[in-house]
Amino acid sequence: MASKSLVVIAVAKVAILGLMVASGAARATPVLYSVLLESNQDRSINEIYLANYNSYPNLLSNSLDASSSYSSLNVSSSFRVGGYTQDNNGYSVLLESNTDRTTNEIYLANYASYDDLLTNLLLPSSSYSALNVSSSFSVGGYTFDGSSYSVLLESNDDRTNNEIYLANYASYADLLSNTLSPDSGYSALNVSSSFSVGGFTFDGSGYSVLLESNEDRTSNEIYIAYYATWADLLSNTLSPNSSYSDLNVSSAFSVGGLAADFLRKPGDVVDPNDGGFPDDDRGDGGGLGGNPDDEPGDGGGSGGNPDDEPGDGGGSGGTPVPVPSVLYLLGISWVGYGLVVNRRRKLGKSNNLGS
């Protein structure tokens, strides 16, 4: 958004548990976790990569599932991925405008199946939401818990409190109309100034907040803060399952979302299409790396203005984008927009096509 420049966003008093419990407790039923990676540069192809894992331990060890693949989703240079989830109707990708707007700031791109997400075949339910994010906040994640939807909003400035706001909606219709549930509230999670929220998901057992280092690293780049209940998420009571992941994101990409396919029924098969370029996987290593001893639980900064509610409206707004009929996912290139992307550790999304 307009004032949402590359501000290192705050999160996590993640009271680091030494080296954490490396494997976490294995879930009773294997759950497919999916990390959506978005190119930092605007691209016409291979802009979105889905890194999939068939269990939580595999997410921690970065053991990719064969279903990992590029998606044909082509995000407009005026938007970025804010979150990604599975719901009762398939998959949903939340897109947030890079510039602050009074209308058409949030777009929900829905897909009936994983294959449709790979081919970018949108459902008719795809739509703009009336949610108008304050210019002081940005979307950090988006999830469905089996009955309600939640959008995690993260302060653009580092804060010691009121850094994370969870906007909860009882239904998809309420999400579209921005009718907040009473369950909405600030979380006590205080993210280190060295990390930002990359994703947020419910996996059938608890809630995970994926924290991504703002600096490119060769190790300890991704931290999964796990919470057993919604109440624990609000109070920032970490589960022992919290841990670093071995996922090392290429310096050309950043995390756009985290989803858990907990609704999959026994016997369901995920399409094993591995797509993309196997010699340029997003897990092929990062850049030079930052300072690996800078733990995400080292506290936040001096804090911002806690009375600036993330739902108090935006700024003067940008230029509304008409709903695309085919929506190459808002894949219409709007020339002339200054790209100020809340891209944290990488330089904002550029108009230059990446290779």
C-alpha cells in the first residue's frame, strides 16, 4: 500500500525454546502443508511456486512432496499475495493491493481444486472484499478453520504491542462484506524486527504462524510459531511444536502464504504434477544469508501507535481496479504504478521480468 513501504514488520515474542523441538509432534493423520512462494520481481510466468509437504515434520525438514509445482497464477504488479488457504470449496488466495485504497483493496481468488490452482482456473465465487486495511497494517496471512475465516494483519512499523490483529469472519459472505466476528482481536504475538509474518494457517489441530527472516539466510530463515488453540494464539502461548524449518527460500522469492489441507479425506490423492523447472526449485538455497543468531524471539522494536486500528479504513486510496473477467490474476499490467510492496526481506516486486 502507498505508505506500506519496505518496513520491517513486527512479530513474535516467540520465546525461543533453545533450538526448539525439531520434529514437532507428528499429527495422527498426515496433513499436506503448502507454502506459497511469490517472485519478488513481476513475471509473466513462474511467478508463483507451491512447495508442498505431506506432514509437519517434512515441512520442518524441507522434504518436498512430488505435488510441488509452479502455478499459472499471474499476479498483477499492482497486487501481491497476502495469504492462502484451503476451505470447503477448494483453495483461496488473498491478494492485497500494493497501494492503499478505499475500495477494491482485497481480492479473493478461489479455485475448486489444486489442479485448478495450478492452471489458474478461477471459481465464480472469486471477488473483491469490502475489507479496507489501515495504511498502518498489511495482510500477513489468511486461513479457514473449518467454520470461519481469519485474516492476520501485521503492523508495518515494529511495535511492542498491538502488532498483530486477527480479523475473524463467521462466513465467506461476512468476509466479503467485512462483517467482523466478536472473536476478532489483537494477539500478544510480538514479532522480532528481523522477521515478518509470511503465512498463517489452521491445520486441524492448531494454528501456525510462519515467520520469514527479512534478510536472506542460509539457515534459520523460516520459523513456525505453533499454537494449540485460538486463545493461545491471542495470548501468544507457544506450543512445543514451534520450530525452525530447513526451508531455504531463494533470494528471488518470498513467502506469500501457508495452507494446510486438513480437510482432505482418507484416500484422496493430490495430483503429483511436479511442473516447473526442477533445476530452479524455490528450495535451491538462498543468497549469502543474514545473521543466523538473530532469533525471531528477540522482541520487537520501540513500538508504534497502538490506537491505530487495522480496520479503521485506509488512506486516500489508489486507483480501483475493475474486476478482471478472466483475471490472469489481476494479471493486467497497470503501467505507471510505483511499486511499493510490503515485501520485507527482499526488494519490492519489480516490473522487470525475472528469469
